[in-house]
Amino acid sequence: AEERAALKERIRRLLKEREAVLVAHYYVDADLQDLAEETGGCVSDSLEMARFGRDHPAKTLVVAGVRFMGETAKILSPEKTILMPDLDATCSLDLGCPADEFAAFCDQHPDRTVVVYANTSAAVKARADWMVTSSIGLDIVKYLHEQGKKILWAPDRHLGAYIQKQTGADMLLWQGSCLVHDEFKGIELDLLRAEHPGAKVLVHPESPASVVAQADVVGSTTQLINAAQTMDATTFIVATDNGIMHKMRIAAPGKHFIVAPTAGNSATCKSCAHCPWMAMNGLQNLADVLESGKNEIHVDPEIGRQAKRAIDRMLDFAA
Ligand code: 13P
Ligand code: SF4
């Protein structure tokens, strides 16, 4: 515990010395989330992380999350130095959508507006017309559908299917998935709900349709935390990465949170309700990158410029 306290103190000092700001996601270690907040950084969902990083005057951003979040920060602020605790922290959605295969898919469907999820590489974003996050994807596709556009969506098939169902838009879906959310099970959730009749169900839309169908609220991590805070219930079943529980408990003291059931138990299921890549962010590697300046995110400037158009469209729409 003393070592933890010492590491936190070292991080606070280094953030000041480097004039750096910490931008964290709700799925990372609770200590990192707390540090981000108390040092004037932010902890939030992907949309707010992007906006906060873009608007903050600091010359160095340290992104505690996964690689696409660091890349988005760099694309929006090429002049800033973006550091990450571990550059190997990726995402199964990003891995499952290689830029060359994606470009070929787009080439086959030139009549479609290309909408990609934030959880993709810079090169995939560069091929897109729009980038969206889970908090705003539904509104943007609804808008495009009303404009009469046909959509090519990538990479998350569950989020794509959910948006398609809600909007009635013509969407061609890439078949990617998140290895964490894909594990949530509809039948087991149904049984758990029967044990907790008054519980409300909060679901991230990367979950399978059988789980989303049982949700009281479907939304981004920030939207789910807001729901936990404002909804009139004492027990919540939560289908998203369990890193979110830290903030939910702070936001809604006295309420009771249960992680939605997954397929395996912790011995057989490597990613049961916790993202292995988010888990790569820790106090030690955060302190080390602040000290050394290593682990800088680089994005090819031309790819970055092209990707920025798709991200700016979303940010302008959200504004
Ligand atoms: P949010 O934008 O909802 O925070 O989601 C990011 C993510 O990676 C979910 O798995
Ligand atoms: Fe990607 Fe899923 Fe991890 Fe989010 S939780 S970063 S979608 S693998």
C-alpha cells in the first residue's frame, strides 16, 4: 500500500513537472481514474476523452486507455505529445478490422456512407466519412438515414445491429465484436433478473442482442453511470466492463451493482467482464512513461489529416 501511495505521489509530481494532463477511461484501474480527476485531467467515455484532450491546453497528454484513444488524441492535436502507459494495449474491434481488408470492403460498396466506430485504427478512420462513439452513434445514423443515406458500418456487429434496429437505416455490417461484451449471456441474465425483481439493467451496446433486449438503459459508459445515478432503483445489473463499477459506486452511493453474467468463470474466461488491454494500464508503467517520455503515439500525418475529417464531423455534430 505504501508503494502505491509513493507511486501516486511520483505521478502527481511528474504530471506537474511535464505540464502533462492525464486522460483516462472508466475501464482502467481505479487508482488511475482517481488520479486523473484529482490532478485536473478527466475520466470519461471515448467521446469526452477525445473532446477533453483536444480542448486542453497542455502540451502533453497521457492517455490511460487503449491505443485507438491515444491515436484519436494525436489525430485531433498533432502538435501535442501523446504518451500511453503501454503501446500494446489494443482492442479486439481494432484487431478485427485490418485497414486493407476494410478498404477493399468499402471499394465494393461505393454507394454507401462509411461510418466507423471509434474503436478502430487511424487508417480505418481515414477511409471513413464519419467516426462515431457509442454515445452518439445512434443519433448520427438516424440523421444520415433521414438524409436518405445507405450506410456501411464497421466494425462492431452488435452495436451496428442495435442502431439498425432502432433507426431502420439500411446498414451493411462488418462482423467485428468486443471480446469482453460478447461474453454477456441473455439466458443467464434472464435468470439473474428473476432473482432481483426490482433491479434495473444497464447495458453497453457492444453486448449481444439477447442482452440488449433486456436493458432498461443502453448507452456509453458515461450514459450508464448517469443512469445509475439518476434512476430510481437500489439494485442495478450492469453489462459492461467491471472497471466501470468504481465510478458507479462513487456516483450512486448506497446503490447495489451486480456484473451481468458471462459464459465462463474466471478460470476459463480470460476476459470475463474486464478488458485485458485496459488492464495493461497501471501506476508503475504510467509513472515510468512520465519519467522517460517513452511510449509516444505517432500517427502518419497524411493518414491523420484524413482521419480527422471523420472525427471532426462527429464532434461538430455533438457540439
Ligand atoms: P465508451 O465510449 O462507451 O466509453 O466505450 C468505449 C469502449 O471501448 C467500450 O468497450
Ligand atoms: Fe475494445 Fe472491448 Fe476492450 Fe472496449 S472493452 S477496448 S471494445 S476490447
